[in-house]
Amino acid sequence: SITLVGRFINSTLPYVTALQQTGFHAVIHGNNEDGATTTTGEQTFCYLLSVPHEIVGIAMSSFFIWAAYLGNATRARLYSVQSPAREVQFPNGTYFFYYNFSLNSWLQQKMVFELYSS
């Protein structure tokens, strides 16, 4: 089962549809069947904190990063996309904020940074 979290139902719905077409049970957290939002940002944050296994999110989202730090998930995959538009926006090649986990082996294992090319 995959639960997607997003502020914008119209941009999240195609991901749900694609996952469902490949056989996954996918839903959007905090939205009813009509697409109306039924939760607040605080409730969504608490939901992310409660996920026990793995969460995946955008590396540039402070909302996601704090949920990854503070939450119960055993693994947090933070991703960024290397694209021509991104290279124009960040010419120095910044795809992730700088994090120093050298003193915390638990965070070193929990936080995984992934870069994908488009």
C-alpha cells in the first residue's frame, strides 16, 4: 500500500493513477473521494511522523526533511532531479542541502539521498 501526501490534489492524482495501473494500492492522504482536502498541514505532518517503515520525499522540502528527522520511519529517502531547468536555477550543482551526520550513525543509516536524471 502506498499513501501519497501532497498539497495539490491535481498534481498528485496522476501519480496515484499510475501506481494503481501497475497494481499498487495507492491513495492520497487527507483527501476524500471528491478530491477535497480533509486534513490540515499539521495533521499531515503528524501522519508523516507516524509512518513506521519508509518515507520518500523531495530533498528540498523542509516539511519533509523535518518529518524524516523526527518521525518513526526507519528509512527516509530524499530525492532530487538533475534536469536542464534545475541546472539553470542552481548553476553550482546544488541538489541537496548540506547535512553533516558524521556524529550520528543512526541518521547516517536512516537518511538516504538520491539523485535522478531527467
